Amino acid sequence: MYDLPMPADWQQQREEMVRAQLIRRQITDERVLAAMRRVPRELFIPFDLRSSAYDDCPMPIGLGQTISQPYMVAAMAELLALSPPDRLLDIGTGSGYAAAVLSLLCSHVWSVELLPELADSAAGRLSRLGFANISVRCADGYLGWPEQAPFDAIHVAAAARATPPVLLEQLGPAGRLVIPLGKPRSSQTLKLYQRTAEGITDSSQGLVEFVELKSGRPA
């Protein structure tokens, strides 16, 4: 049996994670920091890994997928620059952790997960935890969520070889898209796209490592 911390210790661990992993790495958005303090990461990972819930690393959640490193969740949230009225598309629900964090920063999150088992478990978990402003669907993330477009922001939690054009099309005026680009198990670049009056601009935000963004389309 793992020596798991008692529940009273979880908040202390979240506070330490914010201080040591986020603030020390220049995450400064107070709303992002507050969201990271509130969401119980230990409830979004397998039970036997909960003693490591606030370690500075991604963790497996089954089916070859991972829950992102806390710093990466916070860094991408900060890049999205969300405000309370914003509508957000989340691609790659996974366990639902990033969607939960992002839901505290905007009005509603529409989250898409390709794998039915993960989509079902994430939807149930988010509902039980009271995240009422998140909708989860099992679908191909490369197609976005056209019925709900346009979005003020789009968050992609897996690496694509190229930015899906459909996602750029679903960005609203002044919309922001954050996505890792590159091949699996190789150097990837985190990209920030922004829609402006003149068109869409993009900038590189550093090197990252994510699992592959898979499509339901035939290879």
C-alpha cells in the first residue's frame, strides 16, 4: 500500500507547487495561480500515483496518454490570456485536469477527447467535482467543435505535426490558439496564434514534449 498523504495535506502541496514550480518560473497571472491552487490534481490521476500528484512532471493516465506537468498547464493558460466572458475550446481532454483549471478562468469550456474511455471518465469526474461549465464530447480534435464556434481561445494538449486549419478557422476575433507542434518523441515547439484585424500571427513559445494529437481519420 502506498503511503498517501492525508487529504488535509493536499492544499499544502498545491501551495508548494504554485510557489516552487510556477512562481519561480515566472508565472505571474494571479488568476492562473489561483486556479492552480484550487483544482485538486490528485483526483485526476490514477489512485496508485496520487502520492506524486504534485511532482514537477507529466504522469500517465492510461491508454498511452498523460496528464501534463503542472507548470505546462499554467504556462499555456497564461498564454491564452483568458477573461471571464471567454468561450474556450479544449482539444485532448485526457483526465480533465487542464479543462478544470481553464474553466475557472472563462465562461465555458468545450472539451474534445478522441478516446471514448477517457471522454467518459473525464466527463463523470468533472461532473462529480462540480465543474458545471465544462462540456465534454468524444470526437476528433482535428475537427474542433464547429457547432460552438467561434471561440475566444483554443487550447490543444497534444502535439500535431502541423496546425489543423479547422482550428484556426474556429478562432473568433482576437482569438488565441496555443498548440504544440512537432513529431512524437522529438523536439516540439509551443506555438501561440493570435487573430488580428490584419490576419493571424504566430510566435514560438519554447520547446516542449507532448504525446501525439491523434485523429480519427484513416491514416
